[in-house]
Amino acid sequence: MTAKPRLAVFKFASCDGCQLQLLDAQDRLLELAGRVQIDHFLEASSRVVPGPYDVGLVEGSITTADDVERIRDIRRQCRFLVTIGACATAGGIQALRNWGRIDDFLSAVYATPDTIAALATSTAIADHVPVDFELRGCPIDRGQLLDLLTAVLLGRKPHLPGHSVCVECKARGIVCVAVAKGVPCLGPVTQAGCGAICPAHDRECFGCFGPSESPNLVSLTGFYERRGTPRESLVRLVRSFNAAAPAFRAESDRLEASE
Amino acid sequence: MSEIRRFQVKSLARVEGEGSLRVRVVDGTVEIAEFSIYEPPRFFEKLVRGREIREVPDIVARICGICPVAYQLTACEALEKALGITVTPDIRRLRRLLYCGEWIQSHALHVHLLHAPDFMGVESGFALAATHPDLVNRGLRLKMVGSRIMEVVGGRAVHPVNVTVGGFYRAPAAADLRGLVADLEWALAAAIDLVAEVSRFDFPGVPRDYDGVCLRPAVGYPVDNGRIVSTSGLDIDAADYDRHFSERQVPWSTALQSVMLPEEKPYLVGPLARVNLCHDRLPPAARLAAATCGLDFPLRLSSQSIVVRAIEIVAACEEALAIARSAMADISPCRIEFIQRAGAACHATEAPRGLLWHRYEIGGDGLIAGAAIVPPTSQNQGMIESDLKTMLPGVLGLDDAAATLACERVIRDYDPCISCATHFLRLTVDR
């Protein structure tokens, strides 16, 4: 019998919600725990075994100088490195600071900012080290996580969609919030995976799974603008949980520059 | 020659977020016991500035993946006060149901996967599943019932999408709410058994007379509203919070620490504070479970918080069951519309880990002009350090590994949510 694959979970700046999806896997959690050897998962276990690991799941974005060193070390220890969620994959909501000045943020919160180590930016893991797979979402989808882990264990390709939330929405037969209600929705440019839960709740998709393959943001925001949405609202819509994902960043900067 | 002994836990396990502990003992006297939060800050109070009112619940949810509803609902209530709108009793009941779901899943997670391993002498919930499969399987199923409520009412268990200022984007189907009844009936019975089981654990620690702080509503157990009360006799409106409490920065932590004024004393928030101050308010089954579990109130050991979490799961199941059973038709309206206007207001609720206070200021342009958020773990930091200093002399005879474990256990008693604590805090509002 071959040894069980060794799994490690690492955290950077984040809310813990993506790791929680692993613990939320309920019945499949213990099944998974039986098939892999969980050697580093601080949120769940005091048992820490040094690397190397077969699979490393990384949650959170890089926001301190120490983080930059730590992710390089983690990369060296992991055969497959997988980013889980919007923070690790695109810098997260905290990447909004990339459009401001870090000193303003620090002095707004701390009386003695010198004792706080923080970089001026919040950046994706892939900005620092090569990443083998990325799971989108704020938070990630549990089904996609389990599929990806299964794929890695079996040595097959994971089934991750590249199409948009719009496709999921149509497949569910949901009335289009953009067309029928005039609500600016990012469904046409956002990667599928959530099950179109926001349109299913009569509200806009706010892009928490990040850009889909070849999104046409210029066309979409132009459509909403012609229908009366102010440009500054569109900047905010595109600049949220995946603000620093390249396609979204380019569009919010373009909109802002032409304001 | 004086003997100096140091022990450190560089990375605390089984807590949400990143923290460490540093202890220094000189000649048998504890000189330093620093509970250090090194998780980098994410500046949420700054991030919401300049955003639209409606965006706030979605953004502040991301402070914590374990208790997003606490952040969403506290923000909604504060913003509704600032906007001068009041939600309907139906909306309020559905919010309460959603909050109960979060309490059930958060407490079930902590009790079974993070805390119980300490009492059983194992390293994790996975290890516990091997030795006590029934306990862990039941715990995961309890957690699933809580998550299911969050999915039905909130649209998603982590970072619900259906919560908005004024109510809900879409009314959950009454049939789906009634569909929760069978699971909740099972969960209520399971949670009652859980109280009996965890109350038989051995509870380490040095008994303390905690100054607890929690909400006390006009009726019922504290969850989503109430006046702020304390063991030492405080009784104030949430609007007066910052006149009685203050945050200070300590060099060893990226989370600000809260103290009670004027003495600048540490204080306790969370399950132990709630049950000590409001056990008379528990619903019937939870009150019975509390009365028959063999513990006397007020509780004085932080380790007994595991029993309180179990009691609070019973209470949340009871309340959720009553709301689910009475769901006869989809609520209408599911949302109260508001007109943008300038204003400011505060609100406090009880997150699973304790008192959570928010304040928002809306500018004349209808955008957020300022925000302040005080999460439970910042408030408990001072008490955690105080507990450590109190218990350390009793464990100095142990070897480093055993003494370290004893310290870690104290920290885990508080279910510290470090991700919450570093998403900071007092923001100076520019005027």
C-alpha cells in the first residue's frame, strides 16, 4: 500500500471562510480525512508535521514582508500549490487598499503605526510564486474544493468551469435581473461556480468568483451606463471582492480614468 | 543568579486566525504573559468608507467567515437606525432565525472540532472522530443543521447573499422554512444530550469572578438587541458604548485591546458572560438543560464555556424551531425601502463569541463617511492575558510542553476569532 497523500492548509490575510468550507464538508470531511494525511491545518489540528507536502491549500493574500518569505518557503514544500478563494487568487476585498496610501490606513486605525508591519498592497499568491490550480469564490464552493482534491488524488484534471454565472443562471431558469429589472449585474463576466445564488435571490451578481474566460467588461459597463447607472457606481461594482483581478482592475481603472 | 524561563507557542492551533503566546517567568514569578495576535490587519473600517449603504453588509461579512451574519445584521440594524427606518416583526423574526443558524454552526464547530479535543487529550477533531465517532458525527450533523438554516434564509452558509439594509432581497419560501423543522427537532434533542455529555468533562483552571458584559434585551435571551449590562452593574444603551469602553494599542498585537472605563479593567464577553447574566432568560428546554447539568451559576471557569456553548445550541434550536414551525406564508414585504440621508448610529448584537458593536456615519452624498467596529475577540484579549497570569503559577511545576498546552487551552476556552479581531477597530473620522 502506498502512503496517503499529505495535505497542508496555510493561511494569509483572510477571514477563514474558505478553510471553513473544508470543515463544512460534513459527512465528506471525515471521509476525506481518512484518505489523506492532514499534516498541517492549524485551524483544525494541533498536529503539525513538517513538509514536504503533496498538496498545499493556500487561503489569504500577501500583505506583509514576512508573508512574501513565507509563501516562497511554502511553495518549495508543496508539490501542488492550490489557492483557495478570492483573497489568495486575487488579493481579496483588502486589495482595495491598493488604490489608497497605506499610511492613511495605518494612522487611521493605530495610534503607534510603527509596530504594525503591513505592505502597501494586498496581492495574490500568484504574484509571488507559481500556482498550480486556483479555486475562485468569496468563499470557494465546497463542491469545487472536493472535486479538485479528488482530481489531485486520482491524478485527473479538475472539472472547473470557465464559463460565466450567466450560463448557470439561464440553466436554472432564473429571470434576468439586468434585463428584467434593470439592475447592473456582473453575471455575464463572472466565473461560474456559485450556482447563480445572487440572481436567484433577486439581486445582482457582485463578481465574488472573479472574471470568467475572456470577459467583455467594456461592453457590459457601457450597456449599464447607457441605461442610466452612474459611472462611479460601476467603478464600485467592479471594484469589490476581486478588485485586483487583472480584468476587473483594468476596467475599474478605465472607468475611473474616463470619469 | 536568577532563573529565567520562557515558553512560546509560535502558532496557536484550533483557533480561527493567527495568534501566538509568549510567557516569561523570572524566579518563579510570571513577568510577561502576552497573547499576541500577529494576523495582519485588513482595515475594514477604512474599506467601507466611500461605499454605498447597500454594500456594507456584503463587505463587513468578510471580516469573519465563521460569524458573517453577526457582522451583517449588526451593520444592518445600525444603518437602519441612521436612516430612520424600522423593519417589520416578520423581518425581525427571520433575522433571528438566521442568527440562530449561525450560533448553531459556530458553536457546534468550536465544541466538537476545536475545543472537545482538549478535554479528550487528542490533537484534533479528526483524531477525536477515530476514538469517539458518535460524538463527532453528531457534532458535524448539528453544524450542518445550522448551516442549512443559513442557506435557506441567507442563500449561502458562508457569507450569505440575501441580507440587506431593510430586510432580505428575497423572502425565503415558507415551505423551505417548515422544511427545517424535522432537522431542528433532531438537533434540539441532540443538543440536550450534548449538554449532559460535555458537563461531565473535567474542567481545569483557576476559578475567577469575571466581570462579564453582554446584551440584555427586554425579553428573551440576548442575540440581536438589548441594553449593554455587566456583572459590576453597568446598564447602558449601545449608543453610549464608547463612553464606557475604550481600545488601546499594545506593541505585541495587531488587534487593539478593549478595556472598561474608568478603571481600564479587562472584562469578559461571550457565552460565559451571557449565561451568567441572562440564564433566567434561556428558553424552557435550554433552561432545563442548564439546571440539570450539575453546574452552578455564575460559572467561574473559562473551560466550562464548552457547556455554555452546548446550552446555547439548545436555546438556538428551540428558538429556530418555533420560528420555522410558525412559517405559514412567505413574508411580504421582505424589505423596507429607505431614502438615502445623512446620519449616524450604533448597534450591538451578540456574535457567537460575544458582544459585537458597530457604528456608522452616512455622509450627505449617501455614502459611508465613517465606521467603527469592535469585535468580541478584541474585547476578550485583556481577560485572556489576565487568565493566563492567574493560572501560570499553578502550572510552572510542569514541563514546558505540558505548561504550554495548559496555556493554549485557556486561549481556546475563549474561542478567539483572531480574523475578526484584526479587522479593525477604532477609526478616526475626518471632519
